[in-house]
Amino acid sequence: MKKIYILSFLIFSLLLTGCLENNNPAKSLTLKQAINLANSEALIWHQEARLLDATSVDNDKKIAGSNGKRRYWNITFGVPNTRDIF
């Protein structure tokens, strides 16, 4: 069961990254914008989903993010009192 949730999370991450890249590869989001975008998908997955963690993962060769925006975010949601992770 845990493998299914991990696989679901990885697929969601790839889809989210793909959607952001296809619309505008240079578009950067603030942490709040990224969480709001991911939150709507997490609530479709489970109505009790809650934010667990959010980190930027840009691997730029130059300094980026000084304006609070990044291109890539890892955002994790979970369901309280369960081991369900999205």
C-alpha cells in the first residue's frame, strides 16, 4: 500500500513539473503560489490532505530565487493519523 502512495506522489510531482514547464518553462512561482496550486490537486486526492513539507529544488547554475520565486518545488501532503502521503 505504501508503494502505491509513493508511486502516486512521484507521478503527481512529474505531472506538476510537466504542467509548469509546458505552460511557460521560465515561469517562477512563490512558495505560496506553488502550495496553492498543489493544494487543489491534493484535495482532489483526499479531502483531509494537509501540507507536510515544501522545498525549492531549482538547480540553477546562477544564483536564483532572491525575489522569492523558484521554478521547481517539492510539495508533500499527508492525511492526519494515517500514513497516506501525496
